[in-house]
Amino acid sequence: MKHIAVVSLIALALAACQGGQRSANQMPSFYVSLTNANAVVDAATARDMISAYRGNKGLGRLALDPDLQAEAEAEADAMAAADKPSSAETLKSRLAAKGVIAPAVNLSAGYHTLAEAFSGWRESPQHDRVLLDPQATRMGIATAYTPRSKYKVYWVLVVAGPKR
């Protein structure tokens, strides 16, 4: 119940930031189902949700990073093609070898909306550590849909420290 209240508060804050640009019948992007081939996770909304959560814990905001975004997209596509989650340790090692400072990742499958993924990550101690990584200053997030999978949607969140 607590996570529903947090998501609701974030939804209200985000709606206020949009300055009323969303029409009355348009669903907030964090509730939009990503179970179709054309669906794309709203990275800016994800950044704002995660940053608000981090702010409540005394941590800094995250910036969207195009390099981390590209890495997240490639990994999500690879997981969808294989129809199984990748190894977080393998992805972190690959990112570190490319010079990414303090990479941390959440890899998951089966969440159909950003709200579900965010709630699930907060409830998992391992995933929550990534959300609240004190070294993180930037992020990339992506999903990939695969209709024949029992999971349907694969998720990748990459956070990292500042660029060198």
C-alpha cells in the first residue's frame, strides 16, 4: 500500500510539472502498457520518478545520458531476442571495460508498465540498491517487447557515476 501512495504522489507532482498539457483522457506515461511492438518507455518520466525517489532519500537527481541509453537499449533488445534476462554482472563488467564509472544495473522482465517496474524495483533490496546508488549521477533505461515470450517486456536500467 505504501508504494501505491508513493507512486500516486509522484504522479501528482509530474502532472503539476506538465502544466496541464495532458488532456483529461490521456493516461500518464508511467501507466501505459509497453506490451506492443511500438511501445517505448518514457525515459524522462522514469528519470523524474527515480530522481524524486532518490531525493526523498537525500540523494541527487539523475541525468539521462545518451551513451547509457544506447547501452540499455542494446541490452534490452538482446534479452528480448534471447527471451531471457542477461547477467547483471556481465553487463556491469562490459560497461566498466568501456570506461563507465561505477556502473550498476537493473535487469528484469515481465513488468508491463513503468509504474510496475518502478514499484517492483523499490520492493526488491537488490534492485533498490541500484535506484539508490549514491555514486550514480546519470542513467539510461529501455524496454524491449517480444510477443511470444511469457514475460512480454524486458527492462534494463543502467546507472553510473559522472563521465571522466
